[in-house]
Amino acid sequence: MLCCLGVALANNDELPDLSVGWKFMTGDAPSWSEASLDDSGWKAIRIGMSWERQGHAGYDGYAWYRLRFQIPKALQHHPDFSIHQSLKLSLGKIDDVDQTWFNGMLVGQTGKFPDAFQPAWLTTRTYFVSKDLIRWGAENVIAIRVYDGNGEGGMYEGKCQLEMPSWNDAISIAFDLAEGNGIFINAEPIQVAATLENATSQQLLGHLDWSLEGDEGTSITSVSSEVELSAMGTLKANRSFENLSPGFYKVTCSFRSEEKNITVSKSMIIGYEPEKIQAPLTKQNDFDKFWSNTLQSLAEVDPEFILTRKTKLDSDTHEVYEVKMLSLGGVRVAGWYEKPKAVGTFPSLLRVPGYGEDMQPTGSSEPLAIFSFNVRGHGNSQEDIKGVPSDFWIRGLDDEQGYYYQGAYADCIRAIDFIATRSEVDQQKIAVTGGSQGGGLSLASAALDGRVSLCSPDIPFMCSWKKYFKISHWPEIDQWIAAKPERSWEKTLQTMSYFDTLNLAERIKCPVLLGLGLQDDVCPPATIFAVYNRIPASKQYLAYPHAKHWVEASHYADRYQWISKQFKTVE
């Protein structure tokens, strides 16, 4: 009997190299998943690099990758394989959505394709290939269907390989929230349930460990008990945590067996009375004066709006224009305006970009005037400020005057200036929305410009910087500070405080709908609630318990319904 899975393979039993030999084709056809397809005419492509960097610049939409390879016959008798009866296929990260076939059979999908588009470009793909699909000693075919919504696309990062599964693959732990959203709002003990599953033919004896950590890494409590995992069986476990303060906590459930040298863990972030989270303001004494002066400087720049009709981008319901203008410092910025073809006045929606995102026309048929706007350095706003390298948050960070986000926030106000010139727009019905950086830009826009009627930020960045850097670690900030002796964390946080939405939140007077993912380690929910709780206006949030740095696909329809309902109440 083996003591562990994942032992080293002998040289003559090695799994194939999947890093080279890939073929590529833009477009989409169901037959491209078939193992028998003749792909000899497809183009060669490298993985670990976007397709835009390999001769397909500007291409968004569907494309396919295919690879042919052999698996040695001897591996079917490998002792590790006999336990799990499958191989582990790792594909790295894919931008944005994929479906993966092995010898013509679907083995996995990550993200959701249009019309319920949900990107998953930050997720590393891992799928399992059962023994019934493997052709030992013969040709096997992997086919991957990819959809890219915008920006760079494809198999852009990470290794592609087949492996023998480990114990971490053979034993799974899943949390059960009983249809809850992972946020506990009542001042009572938290009850957490988990299900452990043993996918092997071996009975396992060991310990079940529970632990709880605060959002800044402080250990709160831990407990252990002896358990038995039956062969091919499941085990349900529960744990209660009490006497907690408002905040977010990492719950970890682990199974460990000294006999088998196994430790398998699963963690999940949960929230406890998050609407009571309070983070102290970090405003500098001249904070209000700084923004008053910035907006005055912006007002002194003639925007010189230029609209260029793009008839090829028109839809049945909207005309499309590229809009260019001058913003703070005379910087040229641009975006895409979709004007309803119908006669009348319409609500408007300002869409602002995530970090490095290239905003494009939506193609929406909704009765809205939609402005998809790119702040400086993004999309079609790179004439004066380039987007490469994408180091926006450290550009000019030595001083609040000239810091990147001073210009970016001002750009959003200039975009609202454009909307204010449009006779087809109901000026009492202007909404702003965006995700990640775009979420932070949305909050800042609503705080700095009273013309914004509704604000709908998702997974917002630029929230409660001081708390943010206690929870999250970003090496580029460390490197930036270390590059010059006069730099320090104290001075850096002082500069960033002028752009912290925590300090701007009290200015927001319009209704707010906020979306967040509880497992988000890019924009942690504790930082988001620190800002949310400072907003004095009518507000609500939608939390997605399993989402990382995204919101579920259903959120977009819910957001539109919220906007429609809110605008109907505006006289």
C-alpha cells in the first residue's frame, strides 16, 4: 500500500511535454472539439503568451487551441494512477473563458460564455481526465475553446501539463453555506459546515482541524478532532465560532493523516456584521482644498469635444461615436458613445475601466445613452499617456500633485462634462459603473460630481489603503519604496490618502448598489465595507460567497434592473 500519491515517475514512464506543438485558429465551430478533426492547416502558437502578441492584435471573440501527443502505455499500471484512476490536466490561466475537451469529450469549463458572459481570466485551470478517455500508447488530442471579451486573450500565463493526482486532488473539502451569501449579520455564533470526500479506494484515519483568522492574519481560534474517511465516502463536519468582532475572517478546514503523510486544506472568507466595520479616515488637512483646486484646474481646460461617427459599429438601436476630449493637464482622452436612435431623452450610463482595461462599445439594445470611457493610459486614451508598462498606481506616487489617479479621477469628471452636453440625455438620470479600478473610479466620480444620479461599483479598488496594505501584499509597491531613500510607507500612504475612496465616501449623495466577491484577495471585502459604511446615501450590496475578483453573471441583470427601477423614481 502506498503512503502517498504523486511520487516521481521513472524516465521511461514520463508524462508527455504539453508546452509545445499547439495549433490555433480564430473563429468557432462545434466540430473543432473532435479528436478526428484535420487541423494540419491551423497555425502554430505558443502558450504562456496572449494571442495578440502572436500576430492577432486587436482580436476579440472565439478561438481554439489544439494539441496532439502520446501517453506511454506503462503509465496505466503506475501505482498512483491505480488509486485515483485519472490524470490531472493543468492549463495555466486563460483569458477569459474556456471549454476543454480531451479526445472529443468535455472535461471542464471555467467562466461563462456570452450571453451570460462571466470572465475568469485570473483562474488557473485544472481538470481531471478519467481513465476511460485516455488512449494509452496512441495519439491523444486536447481541444480548447476560448472566448476573449476584450484586451488580451488566450492561454496567456502558466504551465500546461499532465500529472499524477496528489492527495490534495483525491480528497476534497467543500463548505456548505445553506444557500447563504457567507455574511452573518446577527450577533450570534457563526455556524460553518463542510463536507469531506475521499475519492480513493483506501480508508483514511486522521485528524480534522478547524481554524479561524482575522482579515489581517491574526489567529483567533483552532480546534482538532479524530476522524475516519471511508473509502469512496464522504464525511460532514460542523464548527461554531463565537465572540467575534465585526469583520471578515478566514475559516480553514483541514484533514491530516500522519500515517499517510497527508494534509489537505480548504479555506473560505466569511463576513461577520460587516456593516459595523469602521476604519478611521486618513484625510490630510488640505484634502478638500486639494480636490477643489483640482476640479478648478480641470474646469479651466477647454474640453474641445470631437465626435466621430463609426457607422460600422452601429446597432439596430444605437448610433456609435468615438469621442475625444482634453482633460486635466491638457491630456487627450477618449471613449465610445452609443446614442439611442429613437427620439426622446434617455437615462445615461457612464462605464469606466478596470486596471488596464480597454473599454469598447457594448452593443446593448437597452434604452440608455451609454458612454464607455477610457481614462488616461487605457484603450483609446493613450495618445499622451501610454498604457505600457501598466504601472498606473505607482506613476507619480511621490506627490499628490501629478499622481496618476489625480488625472484619472479628473478624466471621469470630464466624461460627465461630455454627457452634460447631450440633449438626448436626461440630465437627472446619469449613472456610473465599473469593476475593480472602475469600481473605485465610480465611487470617486459620484463623490466629486453631484451630477451623478446613481453609482454602481463592483469589487472596487482604491478602498481604505491603510487597511488594504495590511491585508494584501504587492511587491511592486515594496520595490517602488525601496528604490529611493526618501520614500517611506508613511509618505506613500499620505499621498494615496488623497485618492482613497474612504476619504471621499461621505460626499456621495446618490443611491449606491455595490457588488463584491467574498473570496476576493485583490480587493478584499473588508476594505470595501470600510468605504461602504462611510456612504451616507441610500445604499445596498450584493455579495457573492464563492466569487474571487469578480461578480456572478447574474449581477449584471440585477444591476440593470436596479438602475431602471431607480430612474423611474426620478422626477
